[in-house]
Amino acid sequence: MNDAIFAPAFARLTDWLGVWAMRAEDAFALLATVREADWPTHLRAAAMRDDQPAPKAESSIAMIPSGDGKSTAVIQLAGTLMKARSSFGGTSTVQARRDVRAAARNPDVSGILLHIDSPGGTVAGTSDLAAEVKAARRLKPVYAQIEDQATSAAYWVAAQASKVYANSTTAMAGSIGTLLAVTKETSGRVAVFASGPLKAPGMSGELTDEQSAYLQGLVNGWQSEFDAAVKGGRRLTDKQLSAVNTGAAFLARTAQELKLIDGVQSAEATLAELAASK
């Protein structure tokens, strides 16, 4: 496996303007946070950081002893997933890839636990992280523990683990869908292109039929990759996939019935099962 995992070399405004795998409700909550930010203060702080040497990317790996002198590598995927960690928080999918790869290659690591509490994020970077998890799964056990939420892009990644558990019956999983929003400047209306009928309810806008068909085609193309990853990772039939790729998120018990997760249990129970699986 090639060691080259390149981080973005510049502030990725295009990440914010691109395609998202996130529930519409979470996307607009994030947008509200951005709109309400104190931008003069935020930009001054960013400028001060730019004057300093670039900080070394920080690993999120925590080592939990698993017996026989080995450890379970716990990797956090929290908040919005983007290639470069946003100044508003979240997780860098590039750094997460590095962490997964390092844990998979570490002879002192017996298994990997992805500890996920995320509404999803950008399509950019997600498929690469999902592929990294799938590759690691061929080397050692990889489990995912959903801590209340793993939807859209976050579920895309979680589905590549050997097993997926949720911490509570109130946890949410799924939202297997992709969306792209286009604003019409003259009216302020927003056109939303989504991959399923439940992905972005209650939103509308105006574009020509040709433009709409083109943008919807792009979204459908990205969604086909999402579908394929979930279908393969969770070993779903076509019928099972069609029942879950509407864009809806599901509470844990329903998600288990739909084969999106393997059960509901605490992180401690998942760690114990993972340690015993080596």
C-alpha cells in the first residue's frame, strides 16, 4: 500500500461549496452556525494562525489495552467530516486515513475501533476514508461504535467496518443520500438536488430543465458510489439496499432490523468483543 496521503495545501473553500453527504437538517444547522459567526474576529484569528508555522496534524488514536501485550486503537470521527478540519471543528478525513493506516500496520494493535459521532460531511474525502477502512479490515478486525449519530458520510465510513454497533436505542444511523444546493441569486431561492425522496424535504428552487437534469445526474453518480460502498460493506441485497437508500435516517432498533448495524451495546462491550475477536 502506498504511503502517500496528501493533505490539502490550501484553505479548501471548495469543500464548503461542493457536494455533501449530510442530512439536510444538519447541513442547515451548520450553515446557520457559519452565518452567525463573528467573522471579523474569526478572520483575524485565522490570519494570526497563518503567520505561524503550520501545526503538525494531530492523530486521534487512543490505545486501549486488549490483552496479550497488545492494544485496541480507538479512532475518533466526530463532528463534520471534511478533508481539512474546519475552523468550526470536526474531523479531517485525511488525518483519519493516516490514523487508520497507521493502526492497521502497527503490530502492537490487535484491532481498530472507529468511535463515531457525526452527521456526515463532504463527499470529497469520504470515499477515500471508506476505502482505507475497508483495506484495514483485511488486515485486522475493525469495528464501528456509533455514539448517538453516524449518518450520511459518517455512515458511509462506518459501513466498511467488520461490525457496527450503536450505543443507544435513540442513536441514529443511515441517511444514505447525497445533496447539492444551488442558490438563485436574484430571488434567494435554493434548488436542492438530492438522491432520495426523504433526503431534503420541504426545499425548492428554480433552474432550467437542462440544468436540473445535469445536476441531478451528478448527484445520482455520487450516490451510486455511496450505495455500492454500503451494499458491499454491509453485504446487503438489492432489495435491502433499496429499503434504506431513500435518504432517511433510522433509530438504532430499526437500523438493526434493516441490517445497517449489528446491535445496540455500550462502547465498553464493543471493546471487549473486539479484543476477543483477534
